[in-house]
Amino acid sequence: MKNPRKAYKRQAWIRLGLIFVSLILVNFLISFVVVRIDLTKEKRFTVSPITKEILKNLKDVVYIRVYLDGELPYGFKRLQQSIREMLDEFRVYAGDNLQYEFTNPSAEQDKKTRDEIYNQLYTKGLTPANLQEKDEEGGTSQKVIWPGALVSYRQSEVAVDFLKNSMQLTPEQNLNASIEEIEYNLISTFKKLNRDFGQRIAFIYGHGELPAIEVADFRLALEDYYAVDSVSINQDLTKLSERIQDSAGVRVVNKYDLLVIAGPDSAFPEKDKYIIDQFIMYGGRVMILADIVEASVDSLAYRNEMLAFIKNLNLDDMLFRYGARINPDLLQDVQCAVIPVNTAAPGAQPQFSPYPFVFFPLLIPDPSANVTRNLNMVKAQFVSSIDTVGEDGRITKSILLSTSLHTKVLNAPVNVSLDIISQKLNPDHFIAGSKPVAVLLEGKFRSLYENRLTPYMYDSPEIAFRGEGIPSKIVVISDADIIKNNVKRIGYNVSALPLGYDRYSGETFGNKDFLMNIVNYLLDDSGFMQLRGREVKLRMLDNAKLESSKSFWQMLNVILPVIIICLAGILIYIMRKKKYSNKLIK
């Protein structure tokens, strides 16, 4: 007779072996299937389709060295963790073509060597963040953090700064905005390294536009992503597009994807306007930065006041047709930049001091639009208001930049005087409300010259007139100084200063980021700019409520664990007593 105990034991071992083999088999099969589930509300671990496509199509190894490591405050630790998680997610799609490491440039003990490392990182384009730290004795010390990375691809290296520094946001909100844009910043850097100059941009000249040196910094930034030319239309139909004859007839193909018209100061001839109009009708995109009121800060360098008058650019009818109107006025804003004023006595050595100047408003980007969210304020000089006009349902109009709520509107001609800096700003006098100064127009535009040409011009294949356009985009900005960089002159040496940098206050405003985002959006047909729409909720504690209930939660954290342990001990004691009492009775 078989021993039932041995049979049971053998069956148990067999079941255990089958379970073990099954686990190995299932684990082996699962290794061929990749399933990723993002359970976060904001889908923070889910990358966009365009990101996946770019990562899968990497032709060589991209190496990323992140300099955010070591002992970090909580906010920067969260940023570091988010960067690491995003890079890990990138590696799922890029495989071995994406490598990264985190390093601490402050780990070097020798000060001289550490300073050399800092200088190298700054020269390569990274920006440090200086933090004040309190020690145990109540003193403070400075800690240098480098919230950026160097991205290398083949023979190229590009710096990427992760930290946002918007004056409109609190430090916590800036860190949160930095986390939101990690994917966009990295993928934008990959596109920059790829240097695929498939799209072309033309700066239009011939109407008194800003000199090349005054748009040099912005143009240099564009050249990292696009092919950039300078074009004088000079009433030549072939400058912006070409007519191609084939079996189907005449086709018009634009030579450029985007036109930039920056600060013209003379009237456009009708034929130049017609050529630009048809460029738009055939799908070309345009960014126009125009001053309708003539006012220059250089004029105030020689005298205390000037008269700002209306300037005829002959663009009013064209802009009106497309859905926008730049008004002949100047805006004053309590939220403004500073201007240097000589405060020395007459005949004494000049002594310049910065004073707020209400004609230099700090413009607010629309926080709800992907193209402008999380941007720093934009510095402007002598800006006019813009109205959206027309009721064409095919055109979508979006406000990109506005003044603050404390704005005053002055109709041209306007007397601009430096005496205003000595007057105390009273917000009760600035009651016009927020005024738009940059507008995005999207849709199918109708030509300005529809029903205005001769029958021959309508029928001519050489002209190839088009009355209704292919879907396009236009941005209208009522201040050319937004694109204008300051120029440093030492003898015969001339160099462009960074766009948006204010040498009087030392602040760097968001002019370059704003314009680069605009260009990227105008030329984006793949949805790349949607990466800026990622939103991570900042779930902050209520400090007031936390302070009022601080004692309660402290007592609860001290007493509750003790009560739980006591109750558990009593419960175990009762169960054991009941168990062994029953055994004794039996």
C-alpha cells in the first residue's frame, strides 16, 4: 500500500516544478512584447508621435551629458528626475542610438580646476543658476547649479538649457514649466543637430527695413534650423516664386516658405505688394513687424523730447484684407522697461541712471497658446495697438502678445518727452486695459487684388493670378524693435548683442524665444509645436492651512502609530488567548 504522505509530497513537488517552469516560459514570452501604460493624469511619461518618429530615425548615436547632479534642492531634484525619466522613455524608441550620463561639474575640489570647467560650460552656451543656501549656523553660501546639458551628434555639439526663467512666474512655477518643456527642448535640439535645411526663409529688403547687423542675432538663431536668404523684390515676379510650364499648364512654386518683413520705413510699391500677396495665396507664410508711428529712442539721445508721427508704409489695405489693422497710436504701460537718463548737473560729468519709461512696455505672451506659453515677457519700444477686423469665417485670429491691464492709448501724432520719468505713475490714469500688439492669422486668405486687375492679368499664365489662397499663416507685430538687437561698436569692430538682452537692467527678455517659436509654428506642418502643450499640474500645499493645522498633524503622526501598535498587540493577545483556551477545553 502506497504511503499517502509520500504521494502528497511528490504531487506538491510536481506542482511546484510546473509553476516554476510556467513562470520561466511566461517571462520568456513576455520579453518579446513591450507594453507601456502611463497611469499619470497628465500622461507625463507618454511621448508624442513626432518624437517617436525622430528617435526611431536617428542615424547615429546621440550622446547627452546632463550637468544637473549632486546635492540639489528639492525643486531641482524633481527636474533632474523628470529629465532622467524622459531620457529613459526616449531610449525605448531610440535604442542604443541614445546614450546619456549625469555629472556634477561642482564635484571638483580644486577651485581653479572647477572654475575652468565652469568657464568651458559657459563658453559652450550653458547658463548657471546661483542659489543661496543657509548653513546650520544661520549663515548663507552660494551654490552654483548647471540645469542644462550638452548634446553631441557626430561632429556637432549643442547646449540645451532646461531651466525657465520667466519674471511672471514664481520659482516653483518656473521649475514646473521647465519640466513641461523637457521633451520640446530635447527634440528641438535633435532637429538642430540634424541640420536638415529643407525649409527656406527670406528677409525682405528694399523698403528701409532694419539693417542686417540689427537682426543678426535672430538670423543666426534661425540658421541653425533653416536656410536663410536676403531678398530685394524690386517689383520682380520671379524673386519669390517661379512659374513652371508642364503638360497641365503653368504651376507657381514659391521659392521660400516664410518671408520676414522687419521694420520697413518707406511705402511699398503696389507691384511689391502684389508679389507678396500672391506668395501668400500660394501657401507662403509671412511675419510682419512694422512701426506705423515713427518714434526712435535715438532721437531722445540728443534732445529731451520728440514728435512721433504717422508713417505711411502702404500696407494698411493689405493687412485689413487679411484680418488685422495696426492703429496709428502709441501705448504707455505701467509695466515697462527702463531707460538711462543723464542725471548730472549741466556741465558736469554725465551720470546715467535707469528710470522706468512707459513707452517701453513689457509685453505679456498668451499663456493659453502652445506657441507662447511659459515664455518670459517681451521687451518693446514705442508699440502700437492692433485690432482684428473682418468677419471671414475662414480666418482664425489669435492674440499672441498684449500689454498689461494698466495701459494708456495716445493717438498720433504724440509728443514723447523724457519729463514723464519725473512724474509719479498713477495706475488710475492707465485705464485702457490690455491691448493686443501681436496677432496670428490662419486660414484661407482672399487676395487684395481680387476684382482689381484687368481681364488680361487674370487670364495671363505668366502672372498666374490666384484670388483665393491655399491655407496659410500670417503674424502681424506692431513693433519692429522686438526683433532688433543692440549693436556693440568698438572702433571699426561691430558685433550684435543677444536679442532681448537689456544692457541697462541686465535682464534678458523673451524676444528671441518668442520669435523663434513664431517661426517654428509658422513652418510647422508636422505638429512639432504641440510638444509645448504638455502640462504638468503643480499641486502645491496650502501653506496657510498647513500652518494652522501644523500642531494637529504633528500630534497625529506621533500618537497614531503608538495607538495602532497597542491595538494590534491587544488584538493578537485576545486571538492567542481564545485559540489556546479552545485547545485546553478539547
